[in-house]
Amino acid sequence: MSEDAGKSNGILQKMRHRVFTLLRWSEKYTRTDMVYLAKGGSWLSLGKGIAMLSTFVLSILFANLLPKETYGVYKYILSAVGILSIATLSGMGTSITRAIARGFEGTFKPAVYAEMKWGIIGGISGLAVSAYYWVQGAYVLAVAFGIVGIFLPFINVFNLYGAILSGKKRFDLMVRFEIYTQLINFGLMVPFLLFVEDVYLLILPFLLVNSVVQGVLLKWTVKKVPLNNKIDPEAISYGKHLTLMDLVSVIATMADKLLIYHLLGPVQLAIYAIALAPTDQIKGLLKIIGQLAFPKFSEQSKEVLEKVIFKKVIIFTLAISPLVAAYVIAAPWLFKIFFPAYMSSVVYSQVFCVSLMFSGSMLLMQYLQSQSMKAELYKFNFINLIIEIILIVVLVYFFGLWGAIAARVGFRFLNLLSLAYLSRPRTAFRT
């Protein structure tokens, strides 16, 4: 090694040591393993950054190559798929991450079989929807849901590779696989957008990536990551509980899009979807914190977590405030450059971005799920989310897009308050 190379290596080592020391020093204020957060967060940020760039470019292509009506129909189909795919036990991933973080690594096998078995119900439901639209004479939607019904038993079943890697804290592999997925999705979607006009064909890249590609990645994960054969006897049951809780959440998440499509039409749905897209992407980036927190939360006791969880939420909220302000200011220029046909979406997008201020609820949800607090989770999902569905239906019916935005922002605030109440420390009241 040359003298210059040795000096450079020495400087890098000193910088790493100083960063490490700074991170450890900050832990007494954040009550968080900042070295773990920085290391895992750097991997997840890389993956999420590529995913955001891919999604952003695709959204530009959607907005500029597709008529608004076609894009609205496309978003309607995907929203319906989101509800139908609940049959594949969408809550199983969280349960498997928790099981693997606690050493029950063989649990993923029965989880895959359970998801595929229940996914058949989703496939039959998709075909039933297809038959309904065929009878109604809506042949484009009929063909689209027929294709969806064929793929549904496999959609999101094999994405348990992410749960395995998250539970094992193998964020390096998880990010690598996420990059592969994004690149394949992008590579498939671009030629479809350029050369295909039929909506029912535009959904094929989504279906292929979320079934075939994920199946390959699950097989690759099992080959790359050593796993024991220990099975958590409660994991499948807990996954079904989480799915049941998730059912109302998914319906609430998709209800606004379905209602806007049926009440206001596909063009208004396209305007609404573009308005929400930037905030949803930023929210996806913030979910990195939740992905990192969940395995750590699963390893800790409830008594330890309930002493620090609210401080973490406050710090998280303060940290994202400048991001929200920056987007609200920059939104008009961003839309003018990238989405000139959707300038009417700007004001909706600015107001909706305020909902990011309530993203601390994500940490509270991770806390409840990591501690398997079923009673609290059921209370949240079946009371709060039913209220959300009612709000969305009433407000969209009377106020259109503004009603949908108001329901979303108001309810995210209500979510934060409700989860804070359910997560409140109870140690002080015990005898």
C-alpha cells in the first residue's frame, strides 16, 4: 500500500470513528440504537430512493402518455385488486417478521401454503367481478378482472422474502431484491405504456412482478439466507388476526378511489391519484423507520418500549416538519415541470401533504404489532377505520375530491390520537 493510500485509509477510519461516536452520543437523547438505524437506514434508503425514482418516472409517463380517463380506469382496477388481494392474508408478513426476529425461522413455509390456499378465494372473487362486468356490458373491465382472477392466488404470496430478510435484519439483501423488482417493473412497464392502449394489458406488469418475480426472489432468499426449522405455533393464527384487522384498513384505503370512480368518473380519479402520488411516495420513504423499528421492537419487552415510544414519535414528527413545508412550497413548480396536464391537482396535493405530520402513528402501530397486542389492534381497526369509511363515503358524496382530501387528512390525525391512547403507558397503574 502506498503512503498516500495509507493516509487516505487513516482519514476514512477517523471519520468513521467520529460518526460512530456521534451516533452513540445521540442515543441518550433519542433512546434509539442510532448505529443500527444509520446502517440499516442507509441500505433501505438506497432501495427506497431507486424505487421512488422509478415510480416518479413512471408517474410522469402515465400522466403524459395516457389520457386521463384511461389512467383513471387503471387506478380503479389496481384499487380493486388491493381489496381482492386481502384474501392472500396480507397481515402474514408482519407476523412472519416478528416470528423470525424471535428465532422461529421455519415459520415462513406454512405461511406460504396458508397464503396460497386462502388466495384461491381472492381468485374466485376476481372472476366473479369479471362475470359481473361482462353481464353489465363493461367488457374492458370484465377482461381486466378475468386476468386479475387468474393471478390473484399468487399476488403478494411470495413477498414473504421481505419478511424473512427484515426479521433477520438482512437489509442489504432486501434492498438488492427491491432494486431488482423495481428495475424489472420499470423495464416491463415502459414498453407497455409506449405501445399498448388497452387498460387490461397495462395491469400485466404489476401482476407479473407481484407473483412470478416475487416467487423467484423467495426461492433465492431461502437459498442465500440460512434458516432453522423452528416454527412459531402462534404465527399463522396471528397473521390471520392481522389480516382480519387489515381488511377494514384496506377497504378504507381504497374506498375513496372506488367512490370517486363511480360517483365522479375516471377523469376525476386520475386528478386525485396524481395529487396523492407525491405524498404517498414520501410516506413510503418514511416507512423505512418503521421497517427498521419493527425487528428491534419485537426483541424488546413491552415495559421497556412503553417508556420511550412517545419520545420517539415526537422526535420523528419534528424531523419531518421541514420536509412537509418544503413540499408545500415547491409543489406548484414540480407539477408545472412534470405534470403540466394536472395543474388542478396542485392544491389538493399541498393540503394532503399536511397529513405527513401525523406519520408518527406508524411507530405506535409497529409497537402494538411487535408486542402482539391484539385487543388494542382490534379496537383501532374496527372502530377507527369503520369511522373512516363512513367519513369517506359521506364527504366524497357531498364534497367530491375536497371531501376525499378532508377525510384522509382528518383521519390520519385521528389515527395518531387513537394509537397514542391505545399505546399509553400502563405500568404506573399496576400494583
